[in-house]
Amino acid sequence: MTIPYVTDIDPEYGKVVEISPSVRRVIANNPGRFTFTGTGTYIIGRGQVAVIDPGPENDAHVDAILEGLPGEEISHIVVTHTHKDHSPASRALQTATGAPIYGFGRHPVLPEEEVLRSKPTTWDILLPTPEELEELKKSMAFPSDDENEHEQDEPGDMAFNPDIEVGHGDLIKGGTWTLEAVHTPGHISNHLCFGFKEERCLFSGDHVMGWSTSVIPSPEGAMGEYMDSLYLLLDRTDEFFYPTHGPRIPEPISFTRSLIAHRHDREQQILNCLLEGPMAIPDLVTKMYVNTPHILYMAAGQSVYSHLVHMVQKGMVETEGAPSADGMYRLGTMK
């Protein structure tokens, strides 16, 4: 199934823009290969408002949020997860407003041995060349497939510490609005989406984005949890998803189904490759991504690694010992 990407957006940096009767957005000027046009900070309600994903540590962006709400009160600061393009500005916003910060919890601290296993040392063939990096910098290209996923070491906001921790099903209420927390681990273990009950929509953070598939970086993220979290959304009745990067997603349930199908297709590609015999991740990438620009191969390798970890858990694929970025993989007994 082809993913019906949604990419049409005018960032209008520094300007608070109304996108529904009770939803406004201001986009941080941090465009890039992994943030698309920048971090979209959402403002919910009128008068007494919540701010979702304040964004990076950027004074101009914080000023744009504050100056764009004359006569209104920021009563809640809500964070989907602890990557540095989402949560750091919560501290400056709290200093300016006194509003409490809501989130699932602190950035996860991972066992050192798991982190070391996820670090490749044999992927030289996948590394972008200096010429490719320079060309990308000039073009600011935003390819829309899972090969443009975030780097595996997407920076974490280690200083984040919410005033109020929220979990799956918890409600956050303001003057005219109600947000329901939906725990959606996968991209990272502390990821939350937030359902806006009064307008039947979901603020989907990085869990579902319209311009690109989401990175699932093992071990900070987990493919099995990500798939479960996608299936969780199929039971919802939202009219729109509002991701933190890119425009809102119409027909969000069918869009989510396409993401699920895409991930199953990737698994099948891996199985088809392993029919030829055991392979390491660079071998799989060069076979699976023949029509993909080489500059995206390293990100593709990270995606393949996350799939392999999940497939080992399911018995579809085998490796010696625990899965690692440098391991050799073969078909499992439950393929």
C-alpha cells in the first residue's frame, strides 16, 4: 500500500496561525532533514490555553508564542516526548507564564550494553560521502519515505522533568478544552499523543507524521511497541491528526493503516533477502534500497536494524546472541 503523504504547508515562521476554531499553530524556524519545515507548536483553546510541544531551545520561537497570545493565559504546557525539537522550550515558557509542565516522564536512560549493541562499526559502505552531505545542505531536500528518518542518536532532552506526569487515558482539562493522553511508545518509550475531545482530533507528535514515516531507533524506541501503538489508533474516531512536523492529516485512520502495511512490507523484504542466505545489515540495505539515494542508506540501516530486533523477538529471524547492529541474520524457524 502506498502511503498518501501530506506535505503542503507554509511555515510562516514566528506567526500564530489559526487552523481550526480552537487550534492555532506557530512553527519554529528549525527546518531540516529530520524536522521537515520545523517544529509545530500547537495552542489549544481560547482565553485559557494549553501549549503542546513548545519546541527547541529558541528564544525567538518562545517570544513568538508569547507575543501571539495577547490577553490570553497559558495555563498548561504539554509535551509529547523528550527529543530536543519538542520539549526544551517548556522551561522558558514556564518561566514566563508559571504554567505547569505535563508529560509522560523524564528521558529514558538505557542500559549501556544495549546502546553499545546498537552502534554500528561495520557500516562504512552506508556512510554518506562529503559530496553527498554538501549537496544535501545546499538543496535542503526532504525526501518522503522512511529512508529519511531521524538519526538513531536523535538528541534527548535529559533536563526535562514534568511537574505533572500523565499516562494513558489521563485527562488534562482547561477552561474550554479537554485533552486525553494516549501512550504511544515506539518512536521513544515516553511518547504521548493527545486527543482533543471537543474537536475530535489527535495531536500525534512524531508517532504519525504526514510528510514522512517515523524513526523507530532501537533501543530508545521499539518496533513492536510502535506497531502496537499504531493499531491502538485504529479504534479512534478522529477527524484529523495534527503531527508536530508538517500539516494536519485528513482521513487519519486510513493513513495509519497505510503505515502499518508499509512496515509489514519492509518485514517481507527482509525475509525475501534472507532467502538467499545470512546477511548483515549493509547487505540488506544495498539489496532493499536500490532505488534510494545513497545518502539515505545510514538511516535505512537503522530502520532495518529496528525491524530485525522485532523479527528476532517474533522468531522470524535468528542471530547469534542478542541482536546487534553488526550482527549476521538468517531466517528463523517461525518465518
